[in-house]
Amino acid sequence: MNTQDLVNKALSGLDYVGYQLEALGVTDKVNRHTTLAFIMAEQNHLKGELDSLNARIDQHKARVERVRKQAGKLVNDGIVFAGSPIQHTLEFLKSRRQ
């Protein structure tokens, strides 16, 4: 049985259930059109939620990258600062030799 046959059987079953519910006076809202509309609306809702999630993930990635760069700059600045007395001393000694 191929996919199209399965889809047709499922839709026929859905139509039958909708017809029976309508005959009982329960609801006339169960049919293939309302069901497909609901599925499409939920699909779009899911796409929106995924887009929102991806935007939040990208925002956190950018924040982590910014903190990583700040930490690297802080380490480099610390190394330069820690080495500056030695650099000044070496320059002083070179100037005294000349």
C-alpha cells in the first residue's frame, strides 16, 4: 500500500467520524478541512517557536563570544601589566650602559 492510499483511507475515516458526530448532534467541526487547517496552523506555530528558540540560542552564543573576548583581553592586559616593571628595568639598564 502506498502513501497516497494510506492518506486517502485516513481522510475517509476522518470524514466518517465527522459525519457520525454530526449525526449525533455533537459537532460539525470534525472534517478533513478543519483538521488540515489545524495541522497547518500548528505547523506554522511550531516554525515560529523554532525561530524564537534559534534567536535565543544565537543571542547566547554572541554573549559567550563577547565574554570570551573580554577574558582574553583581560589576560593579555594582565600579562603586559605584570611584565612592565621588568621592561622598564631592562630599558633603564640599557640606557645606563650606553
